[in-house]
Amino acid sequence: MLQKPLFNWLNDRSVGCLAHVSALPSRHGIGNLGNSTKAFLDLLSDCGMSSWQICPIGPTGYGDSPYSSFSAFAGNPYFIDWQDFVSIGLVQLSEIEPLARLPANRTRYADIHQIVTPLAQKVGRRWLDNPKEIDTSYSFQKFCADSAYWLEDYARFRVLKSAFNDANWTEWPTIYRNSKSARGRKLPPQASQDQLEIEKFIQYLFYLQWRNIQDYARGRGIKIIGDLPIFVAQDSADVWAHPKLFSLKKDGSPKVVAGVPPDFFSEDGQHWGNPLYDWKNHKSEGYRWWIERMRTSFKCFDRIRLDHFRGFEAYWEIPGDAENARNGKWVKGPGIDLFKAIHEAVPEARIIAEDLGVITKEVIELRDQSGFPGMAILQFAFGGSSDNVHLPHNLVPNQVVYPGSHDNDTTLGWYRTAPDHTKDHFRRYLRVNGKEAGWDLIRTAYAAPSKLAIIPLQDLLSLGGSARFNTPGAALGNWQWRATTQQLQTLHKQSQKYLRDLAKLYDRA
């Protein structure tokens, strides 16, 4: 007798758009949680779409990757719409004018950091000097109570990191490297208790605006799909505050790190450097850290894409001092045991499994046991044999189909640089001439049997490779592309009716 899946939630056909918060228009150098994002949600609704998928929203550090954050729970202050607090005196117009001078089509993270970091501290100081209720429906005290599991540790981590010149926590003075001992000691002379409250208040402002965006999205019939990386950064509040949950040496450096083995694309494999979990300790605590992470996430999102799903079945373990991923080994993950614990604590969780890459029979079994819909990428479908799992005739209903993801080139960029035999297969399979490859894959995604289709914003805008959001393995130039207000207005004017018709035609309205 077949075991009933733990989760079984993807029942209706629908369509949505993939665009990170940072990639949306705003007047302040980076997409934020203000009126321009509400305008974007209006656009999605007008186009017959009912989902908005984003990348992780945590605070980013060196490299600016949303997949390498200082916290698995905190929000990114870069996304706060500071204009929103001018009318109540927390922000002065002159303080946000430098943001308005930044480019509209690219995110310059170094500039954003230099402007927003001191601005956030000023705003927090003004509030401390004159505390007043900002939102009576959700007070600062209520937020702190709701976030008790992570907020105090995160605030202390950020204050100490600033006090020690942004050094990795393993380089701090010994008494502060241990989070338990740090909690019981006074802050160093270059830090203060006020700074702890300021860090908490900054998070409050972020989550206050996020709640507002959530409410607006619901009003337009839009579900927000968040993104959870399987691993966390070594230099994060999570590892500092919960060292027993990670495989660390006495000095806090990782014994072993995450990555993927050598393959066709890389003879050295991929050395990600994230510390690996000590799953025995997670289990002994009832997987509480994961459960709290899920609870926090589902307060923010209607659905979640769980990154690197295959790592929950087995993950590639690399020695911490290795230079590349060659000398790693496969180690069993927590498997269905973790998802049973999540199901018991958060039974209404709506999780998408990022099951891309080399997927074994065991990974497929785990995905089917959990009931999570997997993913298909249409750009991966062409140039090979008819049994390619990404080809439309091999797709299944319990699945999310994409022309490409945030890690892919735009469809036009992909097609223009694809080998001739891949282009030929693409044209013959779809019975097209390839002159509008982007829209060819959009239509194919709409028509696919997969119940959820997600279209990257760059493909809707018919943009080439210069609009690529991320190139895995490239150290520079990622996460910077942004759409402009004019581009979105043109999309609405030229394609809104066509997209609504596609949604009706393929039962995704």
C-alpha cells in the first residue's frame, strides 16, 4: 500500500512571476517595500497572475547574495521604504536624497550600504529619544514578543559585529565568540545597550512594511512565494547563537562544509563553504530551529521554495580546509523525519522542492513521501533525448514549471548563445522559428501540465542576457539587474490583455 504524502496542497492551475524585491522599481536605488512594489502587484493582478516569487529577503553581506545572509530570520534593511517615515518625523527628506541619485536600472550595493546603514542608525536613535507608537495594529512590543526566538541574538550579533569592525565572529575576542557567555556579559566599550534596541527597531520597521505588502498582495489575489536556502552562512547570527546545531571546530570554523561534487560543468565541483548541520543535535532538540524558521517564514509567505532539496536526503560533505569540492563524500541527511516534525508543527505549510540537478531514486522517493511539488526548467529541456524530464511531455501536475530560474540566463540570452543542435531541437519540438524564443517558452509554460507556472520578469519584458540576475560561480556582477517603471508600464500596455487571454486559455486564470 502506497504511503499517503505528508503534504498535498497544489490543487489548482495558476501562474505567477519571478522577480526579487531588489529588482523592482523604486526611487531609492533598490526595489523596496513601498508604493512601486504595490504597483507591481497591481500589474500581476491585471495580467491574470496570482503568485509572486522572490529570492530570500535576509540581510546580505559580502557578495550581496540573498542566499548568503547574516540571519535566516531577519529582514534586509535595504528593502525598507524610508520615504514612508518622513511624515512622522523619523526620516528627513535630505537623508534619502542620496538614494534618489542612484541608478534606476542597477543596484549599486556598496552605495546602498554606505547610505542606508548610517540612516537606519539615525532613525533608530530618533525613535529611542522620542519613543512613540508607529502602528497601533502591530506594536514594537508585540513584534519583539513574536520574534523572541531569534531577535535578541540577531541584535546582539549585529552590534558585536559592528563593534569589532565587521570581522567574522570567529575573530572576535574569546568571551564574545561564545554566544552564551556573550549574553551574560556587558557589551564592549565601543557598543551600547541602545544599539541593541536600535537593531530590533530596524527589524520592526522592515516587518511592519512587509505585513503591509502582504495585506496588499492578498487584496489583489496574489500569493507570495518565499525562498529558503537549505544552508546558512558561517558568519551569521544562526551559527553564532546555535553552534551545537552545526559541525564546527572549537574555534568556530567549520569541520566540514557544503557543496556539490565534480560534474560535467565543473571538474572541481562547487565549494559553497556553508557549515553543515549536526543533524543528531537538531533531532535531539525536536528540530526546533527548523520549526521556528518555518513558522517565521510562513508568517511572511504563503508558499516557500525550499532550496537544494536533495540535500535533505544526502548532501556532499567537503573537509573544511579543502580548496575545492573534489574530496567530498555523500552523507545521509535527516530525510522524512524532519518533514514529519515540520508537518506536526506547521501542518498547513505549502512547500516547493527545488529538486534540480542530479536527482537519485532516493531523492525522488523523499519528494514523493513529502508530497512537495518539484520543479522543471524549460531551458534545460532541449538538445538531448526525448526522456529529458524537463521536456513538456514529461512534466506532471504536482510540479512548478519555469522557462528559467534566477540562476539561469534570460530565455532570449539562453537561446542566442545555445548550440545549434539545441536551437534546432527547440524549433522542431515547439514548431516555431525561434524569432520570439522568450514568448515561445512563456506559452509553453502556460500550456504545461504542471499546475503552477512561474515566469521570470525579464522574459515578460523580452530582455536579453544583459538582464541576467545571477551567474552561479561568478564572483562579481550578480543580483544587480532592476526593472524600470517605464518597462513595467510598457509591459502592462502591450501584453496585459495577451497574458490574461493565455491564463484563460490554459485554465490558469
